[in-house]
Amino acid sequence: MAVDPDRERLRRTFDRAAERYDRARPTYPAPLLDRLVDAAGVSPGDHLLEVGCGTGQATVALAERGFHLTCVEPGHRLAEVARRNVADHPVEIVLRDFESFSPGDRTFDLVVSATAWHWVDPDVRYRRAWEVLRTGGHLAFWTATHVVPDGGDPFFADLQHVYDEIGEAMPGGHRFSRPGELRDASYEIERSGLFEVVTIDHFDWETTHDADGYIDLLETFSGHLAMAPWQRERLFGEIRARLGRRADGRARRHWGAVLHVARRRDTEPSLSLRRRLRAPVDRSGCRPGSRGRARSAAGRRPRRPGRGGTAGTGRS
């Protein structure tokens, strides 16, 4: 199993901000979870394995729907907060990363990951999910990220000169993605040879924040957590000044997510098929030049994806 030092370093940053993460990160919209449950064909009482539960942003909502959850979380502070949040539900929090998790003889009806799948080693994540799922089980994942709809709040775009000033500029040619433009990982799923795509759907929603809340949110993103103190001081001072000049003192944050649901194949692919599937993919999980097969929740085919929304998009 290959270890990416940068991925390991960044994914460990969240643990030191566990209480802030719990306070600032929004939950996920009910229509996304409704679609997940419907597409995966799971029912109350079924057993789910959640990969990277954080402090329970998706966990609590799934437990409230009657599911039994086992959650693997590598951050001990995050796990402590998650245990507190799910104390009244049938949820087990396991302090471990997914790559090394062993369920013994148990299998699960669904493996689910909310804004954490991209932190799992790409060389093993589909294999591990396939191994712990029952025959006919499903894998589902999504990542909440920043999108900017037509008519959306320009606040983040207006801050880009400050990001440039502190050495955290967007890549050249960057533009912000709009709802429905986020790239999907359908090719990566199919390339694994272990799953077949059931559905891919786009969802978008909005949250509003005062200056303290917006800064709290930014301090839960890996890129901002990794900034030097002087960078955060300059950026956060500008945020306070700009929002202080707004009549309501608030910024709107626009979120997008691509829900992937895939069914476990009953048998592993043959060696010859695995060799044919070994084609290059980019970091998004898409074949280079591919537009993917995603559709929005409203059934629209998304416009061609851009690169945007990468700054401050994590547990992510």
C-alpha cells in the first residue's frame, strides 16, 4: 500500500480542530440522504459502515433513520466528539483508519463515506469496501465542496487578492464550478472492476455565516489548517473587515456534492480484465478528458466541469 505523505499530513490536521469541526461544519441536505437510502436499497435495521465519520455530520442523520452504524475514524479527538453526538443511537465508533480496519466475520449492507472518501488510499479503497460488503451490498460516497451559482454571493471570489497576497492563490486558469459542474468518479468506480454504478446525482445547498462562523468554517479545511499564523491573521482580518461593511454582516456559502452509489459485483474481475482497466485517471477519478456521466438531482446533464472551488473545500 503506497503512502502519500501530503495526503497523510493533511488528513491528520482535522483532529486538532475537532470541536470547531463539530460546531462549524454543516449537516447534509435531507434529499441527498433520501436518494442515498433509495438507491442503495437499505432499510432501518440494516448495518452500515461509515468511513471517516468526523464528528458525525452524516452519522447522526443516518442513525436517526434507524440504521445500525460502525464508523471508522482515525482521529482520536474527532472520534471522542462523534461518540458524544451518537450516545443515544446504536453506533459504534472505531478509532482506526479504513485501510487497516478489520471487521472480523461481519459484513455490511452499505459502506458510506461523507466528505472523506478522497482521504482513503486510492490503491486500496475499492478493494477494502468490496471485502467488507455482503453480496449485493452497496458503496456510497460524496464530498461537500464549494460551488458558485449564477447570482451567488461573490464574497469568496472577492477575497482572492488576499489569498494571492499570502501565497495561497488558485491555480492558473482556475474558475469556480457552478452547481451541476462538479466532476464525478464514475470512471474510477468502473475501473476498479469491483463495483457497478447505480446512480450519480448532484445536490447543492446554501448556508449563511457571520464573520466568526465563517472563520470557524474555514479553520476546518485542511488547506487553511496548514496555513502559517500570519497567513490566517491577514486573511481573517480581511474577512472581518469586509463582513463588517455589509448591512447584515453575513456571507452566503454555496455547497455542491456529487452522490455516487455503486453496487458490489458478485465476483472479482479476471486478471485480463484488471489489466484492461488499468488506464490513467486524474485525481478526481475521471479518465482524462472525460465529462463523466453525472446528472443533477433535477435530471439535467451538467455543463463541462471546471477545476474550481478547490480552496477551502475539504474535509477536504
